[in-house]
Amino acid sequence: MKRILLLGPILFAAVLTTLTIVKYNFLLSLGWHPLNAPTFDWPSGLALGEFGFIMTATFIISGLIMILFSTRLFLDLKPAFTSQAGSTLLALSGLALASLAFTTDPTLSTTSATWHGRLHDLSFVILGLTLFPAMSLLGFAFRQNEKWKNLSTYTWLTLALAAPAFALKGAAFYIFLFAILLWNEIAVIRLNSQR
């Protein structure tokens, strides 16, 4: 289980990077540009077209790994409102991440929105509405546990950096992804070192 949890952020980053390179021209055809329009159908557009099934599977696998991670936090942290609510919200974030597997609708499409495109968009909103409160609460939970205490400030700093980047979109979205994936990896390393 330790290796699976460590693999989550690395898998997501590796697939995202590889598919972006492989599908570069396809993404450009959707209206995406790495600097001028970096969130225009990215990363969700990677689930469209050739090799799209890889991104779809990555959303599901990464979401399930996040749920496993939140379960470990729930069981390992000192029982308190902050640890239980934070890890529960993190599990809901994992469910929302897995639900991004509902295929998005291309922004420049001339057809009406599909049911799966609407579910994809809703999942993205739920991801933001659960991930940020989860991190805030987990910061308090970490502060209440001597073994986790020094991760508390780092969690809040990551949140302070990632939340505006999530909302601003544009090139700042890269900062959001990097900050969240790095926080997740560091928290998993800390969790694994507790045993």
C-alpha cells in the first residue's frame, strides 16, 4: 500500500506530461496553448481523441489512490473533528478526481453540452470545494499531532499558493497542479514514515 500511495502523484504528473507532449497538436486544435491558454480544455481534453482512455484511467486511478490516502490519514491521525472532517473531505476530493473520468465537452464544440460533460464540470467544481477545506482542516489536525506538527505550516502555505492559482486559471494553473501534487507526495512520505 505504501508504494501505491507514493505512486499516485507521480503517476498523475507523468501521464499528464507524456500525454500533453504526445497530443500537443490535438490540444492546439482544441484551442489550448501552453502559455496563452493553458487551461483551455487542459488537462481534461487529454481524455478526448487518441489515447484518451489513458487520461480517463488516470483520473480514476489517481482518485482511488487519493481515497486510500485519506483513509490512511483518517486511521493514523489523532481522532478529532479536524482530522476526521479533513480526511473525509479529502476522500470526497478523491471521488471528484475519479469522476473527472466523465468525458468533458470541447469548449469550442458547436453541439449542446452532454450529460457526461456536465458531470465532468460538476466534478471539477466539487474537487475545488472539497480539496481546499480538506487541506485547511488537515493543517489543524497536523498541528495537534507532534509527529505531524511541522507539516501543518507547509500545508497552509501550499493552500495559500494553490487556491488562488486554481481560481485564476491561466499559467497559474500549473502552479496549482505542482503545489498540490508535491504536497500530496510529501504528506504520503510522512505518513509512511510514521509506521
